[in-house]
Amino acid sequence: MKITLAEIAKKANVSKMTVSRVLGGKGPIAVETRRRVMRIIDDMGYHPNLIARSLASRRSMILGVIIPWKEQLLLDNYVAQVLSGVMDSARNHHYRILLCPVEITRDDEKQYLNIARTRLLDGMILVQTKTDDPNIDALADTGFPFVLVNQRRYSRPCNFVDSQNIKGARTAVRHLHGLGRREIACVAGSMDESNGRDRLLGYRRAMKELGLPVREDRIVYGDFDQETAYRESLRLFEGGRRPTAVFCSDDYMAIGVVKRIQDLGLRVPGDVAVVGFDDIEAALYVQPALTTIRQPMVELGRTSIDILLDLIDGKQKSPVRRLLPTELVRRDSA
Amino acid sequence: MKITLAEIAKKANVSKMTVSRVLGGKGPIAVETRRRVMRIIDDMGYHPNLIARSLASRRSMILGVIIPWKEQLLLDNYVAQVLSGVMDSARNHHYRILLCPVEITRDDEKQYLNIARTRLLDGMILVQTKTDDPNIDALADTGFPFVLVNQRRYSRPCNFVDSQNIKGARTAVRHLHGLGRREIACVAGSMDESNGRDRLLGYRRAMKELGLPVREDRIVYGDFDQETAYRESLRLFEGGRRPTAVFCSDDYMAIGVVKRIQDLGLRVPGDVAVVGFDDIEAALYVQPALTTIRQPMVELGRTSIDILLDLIDGKQKSPVRRLLPTELVRRDSA
DNA sequence: CTGAAAGCGCTAACAG
DNA sequence: CTGTTAGCGCTTTCAG
């Protein structure tokens, strides 16, 4: 259980360096030597101490995933899917994933930086950050490799991968328009996240392109939350002419809105058509099944790792920016 | 960015050891010295290199979570919830979580062991292992601290935390009986997992207790999978007298069974009542909302970490065994 | 209460 | 192709 490289070296009558080379598979080794050392390694059941290796080589082969902490974090379908993609790609490249839940507070702007400074990680993926998160700036100043997922930063060039949110939102609105709906409302997500902003932007643009007026009283803010969307969306149906369609910036809100509409005695999609965004698992289970703009969340995770590793290996230079395409998924709600 | 403890020591005119003590908060330090050193640490923005610390102290403050690898791993609601609990408790105890997806193969029985031998981890949580997984034995032989979640091992005493599966299944069957149903079928889960076995056992016991015959043609095996359950459950409804109720060993299968029943032109719960197990997120969204036996998945994760840390600190001795209570959640399907 | 010495187990860099 | 020499940055252990 506590065999070290030195013991293998002694047993094989070679230097530690030779054993190290055999293990690394790099440098030049005589076939015969390699075989002999290998045998002893197997016989003794030796496995290198990765901590020691990391200290000496300054490479831990560990990547961190920073996620804003909340209870039952992984019940957030977006986070779960992105992380699945992250694990998949990391595995393929023989990297390990360390989970770093972080509680964002006003008084400490260096949390990400401090995690980087532990030297435990070769790079970081940041998920669901806010557009004004000062932690990012502190980190970026150091040159430590990291990639933002779900964040197209405006203030400063950063590596990121995100979906084509503006385009996706336009697709949604155009779809509703194609169904003959003209009174199209919008339930927007959080304005602290770039995709919340972008999807609202896409809605506005599409409306303009289609020659429809953008009425501010047809826009409510749901903060990417089912309950909030349920509560806030009531306003849309109280005025005079009620909307005949609603575009929601994510599926959780869409589910809340559908519930609101049904509770008001109206029908989806008969009276009001609803389109969501993301294509979370629940979109399929809900009644009526949700028509939505699918974003490739697993792929987002995979791509973020691919970019990060290129950055670490110096194969690409910052800033790397990538936008993945979205896709309309037609179901029953619109 | 590359400040070391030695530099702090020099600037403060003390030995490295003193700085180390200040950092650790342990040993005796003069108040004045501590204050001075602290100031310098803050001023210089020093953060200890955790790799070096781990190597020297033989403690990484990292715990591993072993999960059988599959695509989109975290879309499995059970895994997601357990992991959420794990993260929560680990955070509270200042431990970090390393994800270790593992592909179980026949030819390597030492995968868990090999992960332990990297010395990267202070302990391990094993999720969703099979009852006959030989990797566990190899690991147990070494005394390395680990806790099984979702696994009540029969063959050998291990630390574990699981739900009261037998009791939960009995509650489900009794509930159906209480609704006046007498023809109660069972869709069992995988027989390779102890909870699949236990829930079937609970079904059998409850039937016997209620004076109902246990008919083997009323039991099908769905492998904890929605599609499989949909396919296999057809058999239940083909014979003569069809069941008026079905107990399913998990919610994914229950969803498949409900779909099967509806596709046959029957109604849930009118013609056939259905009870699931787990209370996954989708149970709420599905139509009709699923009546189910809730197991405390997040709590399972939290408890596993608590046990593991006690083990590591020597506060408890193996084997620690804990069973958490389940609870009937009445919704619309039964 | 503080310090000195001695590693933890491995790899980088250079020599041969 | 292989070995030697120096660490990586911290903690342990034992003195003082």
C-alpha cells in the first residue's frame, strides 16, 4: 500500500528517473528495461503518488468547476447537463474534476483567484456567473486559464462558450408569429446573466423585424425561476387585450407560465401558445409537452473543457469565443 | 502569484514553522507574533500551496465520489440529489469533492483501489454500486475509509447509508391495499442492486401480511429504466384478470408503466393505480402526478459524508450502518 | 512559545 | 539510453 518509486527503482536496479520515465511513457527507454521495470511495477502493485507528482511537475491533472452554491445545486437541470458534458470530456483527456461550489459575497472579490492560488487546479470552468461578477476580473488579471460557460462577457475579453441566445430567441418569436399569433409577450430571465439579456434582445429584435410593436407592458421579469414567473406573469393577463403567445427565456419559467395560464381558465396552446428555452428534462413530462428552443447543454460542457485544455497546452490563445447553435423543438405548447 | 511560505517567514523575521502554525491555527503562538504574520500574509496576498501541504501532511482534504460512468450521468435524478447532499456536507466541513466516474469492467477489479492509491483522496463515497462488485472487496481489504450509498452489502460488513427500502415498499403496497385494490402487481428494479432486491422483498412480505397471493406472473423486472419498464409491463396486462394496481421500484419505471397503461386505453388511477419509489423531480410534472415513496436522497448524500469524516477522524469504527426512513407522498396516481 | 533539520515522493534539467 | 543533482512548498518531529 505504501510502495514508492524508489523501492521499484531499487528492485529493478535502475535509477528513480528510469522508473519515472517508464511510467510517463515519454523519454527514451530500452525496450528491455521498460519491460523489466513494468513487471516489477505490476508485481508490487505500485501506483504513483499523484500528490507528489503534482508538486514536482506543477501539473495536477485536475480541473475545477466553479458553480454558484445553492441547496440541491444539481437539481438545476442546466448545471447537471453542463457538468455531465464536462465530466465526459475531462475523462476522455485523463483529467479529473474538482467541484468548487462558491458563495458569492460582496466582501470578497477574490474567491476564484484564491481557488486558483491553491495550485490544486490546472484550470477552471466557471458556470452561471453574473455579468458583473468582480471575481472574474481578479482572476483574469493573473492569466490563470479559465473558461466561462453561460456567459458572454461584455466588459472584457474572456474565453467563453455559450449558445446562440439572440438567434434562438428570434427563432422562438418567429415560430409563434408563424402560428398566426401577433400579441406576443415575453417573460425574461435574470438581467444579471448575459443569456437573460441576450434572449430578451432577441425577442425585441424579432418583434421589430416582424413589424410588431414592442410593448413594455408585455415584458415581465421572471429571474429564471418557476415561482417568480408564475407570480409575475399574472400581470400579462390582467390588462385589456391579452397576449395570445408568450416567449419565456427558460423552461422553468415556461412551466410556471403555463400553470398560470391554466389557473386562469385559459388553454395552452389554444388561447395562449408558450415557447420555452433550454429543453430541460421536465419539458417532456409537463402537460402539454413544452415547445422550446433547445440549447446543447451537454455539448456546452464538453466544449468548455476542450477549450480549456487547448488553453493550458498553449494550443490556443485567449480570448477563445464560441457560440453553439440552438434548435427549435416542436411539441404541444406552441 | 508565486509567493511561498518561506518568503512570508523571511519578511516577518520568523521561521517557516511559525508561519505554518499561524496558518493552521493550531499550536501555541504569541498573540503579537500571530498578528504580525497575519498582516504580512494578507498584505502579500499569500495563499498556501495545497499540493505541497498535502504531500507533507498526508492529508488532502479531498473526498472522492465514485459513480458508475454513463453519458449524462447527472441527469439521473438520484445521483444528482445524492451528490447535492454530498457537496453540502463536504462544504460545511471544508472538504472538497473530486468526481470519479468509473467504468466497471470485468478485467480490472482494482479500480477503486487504484484511485485510493493515488493518495489524492482522504476517503471515498461509492454511489450506485452493484451487490457483487469485486472492486469493493479489493478496496475494503486495505482499510481505506469509504462509505457505500445505495448499497446494503450482504456479503461482508461495510459502512453504508441507505433508505428503509423494505419498509418503504411495504408502505406502498399497504397504501394500494387501503385503496381497495387487491390485484397488486410489481415492477421490480435491478436485482444487481441491493435496493432493487429489498423493494421486491418488501412487496412480497406486504402481500403475504395482507393475505394476498404472490403470483410470479404479476412480477416483472424493469432494471430501473423507463423504456424497459414500458416494454416489460405489457405482460402484466395481457393475461386474464388484469392487475388493478402496480407498485414500481422507482419513479422512472413508474412513469413508463403509467404510459403503458394509458397507451392500452386504461386510466390511472381509475383502472390501475400506480405507486413509484424515490420521489424524483419528474414525479411532480408527470400526468397524473405520481404517488410515490419518498426517499431522502439529499440526506443520504449528507449522511454519507458525515459518516466518512467520522471514520477518517477515528470517531467511529467500521462498520457503520445507517438506514434512513422513507415516506409516502400521496399525489394523483394512487 | 519558537526554530532547525529532515523529509513527503516525485520530476526537471542537465550530464554522460 | 540512463543517471545525478536539486529541488517542488509545506509539515513533522524534536529541541530549545
